Amino acid sequence: MAASGLDDLNFTMKEITEDNKLVCVEYPGIISNVDKMLESIGGIQGMSKTYADPSRRLELRFRPQDPFCHPVCGNRYPSTNLLLRMKRRVRKGNPKEAQISMDILGVIGTTYKFQGMADFQYLAVHSAKDGSHTSLYDKIILRKPENNEFFEQPVPLFLPPPIFSRLDSAVDYNYRPEIQHKEGHCPPTVSRDNLIGLSRARRPHNAIFLTFNDQNIPTDLWVRFGYDPCKTPEAKKYQVLDFRIRCSTKHGYTINDMPVKAKRSTFNYTLPITLNKAVPQAANVTDLPPEGPAGGRKCHSNKTSDTNLLLPCLLFVQDSSYIFRDGTLPPHRQMFYQLCDLDVERNVISRNDGQEEECDERDGWCLSHTSDDLRDIMSSMIKQVIRAKRQFCYSKCPKNLSLTGFKEMKGWENDPTCFW
């Protein structure tokens, strides 16, 4: 700016407060309607939730009403920018004379930048042989409660893949053309004078690799050397039961409100909308003491003053990680229990004590269908626990407050006794 322009510049500064701290969104488009722009990023409420979580990316959907719209994710960056408001007043008689004023409205500490690609936009349409296209949104999206006729009507096959790509940014594969030599080029001849290390002894044992393929490798339990559980009926209590929590409406919950969350799910393999996502670490049962207290195996480390040796820290494993008790929920949806660790009706397991004849491949030393009976008993016990906790959660809700209002109360989502 010229010196003459600086003389006419009025600069106004304001004290930076919490109200002056702003967030910038570099919108990848020309904004002609502010309301539609806010709707594409989830509105003020959606933007506030994204800003409250520093590890979350901002989603932008160019078709907010389309559930198949592939979002464009914006990354969060710290910034130290200023939002300025400039005014330029010009006299009608003399346009060359102008008065410029500038105000600082606030400081931009966070900026969302959309640097990824908006590829893989999928439309729910059916392409006919004659080249015409028919929309399928009214046939596959539930907008109101429907009867059986809606689900039995013939609909063209529409199965979009759950994910197209795990990356939304271009990646350089570093492809390079092959080296081309000039005509008449000959590679140099290798002579012994150009080799080094000829006097060093060869080490052929470094190039020996041993592989094996054994389908009968024991992977479930540790078995004492020389001990065959299939020949000893006393090993019945050490049999393994594969138990999985059942999910259906008749058990009191669906897959969305299942009380025990899954470690991983195929529905989570979508475009990553979070950065540095914290995942639960799997428990490691190595270096466990042979026997622990009833309340669990605790982690402890002892220091010896004479030798100053630090013993390895033993892992803390709760009883619920391997023992099934009444009134508690399993830590995972699929668990492998030994029969001796099941706190259920023991007569189901000991119905044929002393009368074991043959070790069955499916039920071991127990009677036929014993595993199914144990799974039914454990599922009914889990169902009772869920019902009891749900009734307790309902009892905390005020009588004059609806269920929707109770969900909106602050802190209800952190209550481990509530399942929705």
C-alpha cells in the first residue's frame, strides 16, 4: 500500500476475548445460500460436535438428504489468522479520494481444510437396457411405517459396497519407467579384480529356512506333555465352551443397543472420520502368576534392596475375563469358557459323572447337546441381568419426564447401567 494510503487508513483493535475466538471452514465451493451450506456440514449443532472432538474430521455432504452420499472430510489445522473487516468510503465527486477503515473482529485458532477427493458418489438408480434410469430411493428408504407389501415388492438388486477406498487423498505409487540404454550399450564384465570379500569364509547356514505345515497344531489350551484329554474323563471340567451373546428382539435388544459392544465391526471400515482414534488394547495373559486371590490377579512389582532387581510387572486380569457368574455381563460378545469356570447349574455338566464312555468331538465327555443347554442357560441369565438393569434405569427417570427427555439429561450416556 502506498504511503498516501496509509495516511487515510483507520485501524481499530479490540481486546481478544472468548467471544472473539473464531473457527474457519474453507468451504470447497461457491456459497450462494448460507442455510444450505450449513446443512451440508451438519448444521451448527453438527459443527459444534465436530469442533468439540479435536480428533474428529468435519464431514461435508453435497446431498445431505441422500443416505448414500459419500462425504468429503476436512482436516483440522491450528492457525493464527485474523478476521478483518475493511471499509472503503469513496466520495462521489472525487473517486480517487478514499477513506479506508479496518477492524479486527477476532482470532481464528482452528481451520478446517478440505484437501481430499469427493470421489465414489453413488446414486441409487436402476439402469434399464434401453438406457433409461429409474430412481430407487422411494423403494429402498423407509420414510414411514410400512406393511408387509412394502417389503415383498420386487425391487432391482441394489447392493452398494460398504466402502470404496480407505483413503480420500491421492497417493503417489512411485512408478518409474524402466532404464533405457543407448544402442550398443554393453554391461561391464565382472572380473575377480572387482570383487571384494573373496577371502571371507562362506556362511551357508544363514540361507537355510525351515517351514512346516501342520494342521493339528494345538491353539486353544495348553496341555501337559504326554497328557491326552480325550482319553481321561477327569478332563471334562477343562473343556472349552464357545459362547456368543445372542442378538435378537426376543432377547430384549437388537444389534444397535447390544449391551456388550463389539471389538471390531465391518460397519466401521468406512472413510476414517477421526484421527489418532484410540482403540481398546487386547489383554495379554502372559507372565501370569499360577494362582491369584479371589478378587482377581493383580499387577505387582517388588524391588529388592540388596540386588535392586525389578521383577516383571504381572498383568491384572479380572475374574470376569474368564469366569461366567450370575449377575454380570461377559466382557466381549464371544468368549471361550472352561466348564470349571461356569457359575451355572452344575447338574447339567455332571449328569453323566462316572459314566463317560467316549469323548465326543462336539460335546467332549458330556452328554449330547450339553453345550447347547449351557448356552441356553447362560443366555437366559444375561437376559435377566439386562432386564434388571433396564428397570433400575427406568426407576431413576422422573415420573413427569418422558423417555426422550431423560435421554437429553446430561450424563445419562455415561451411566453404565443404562442400555438403549
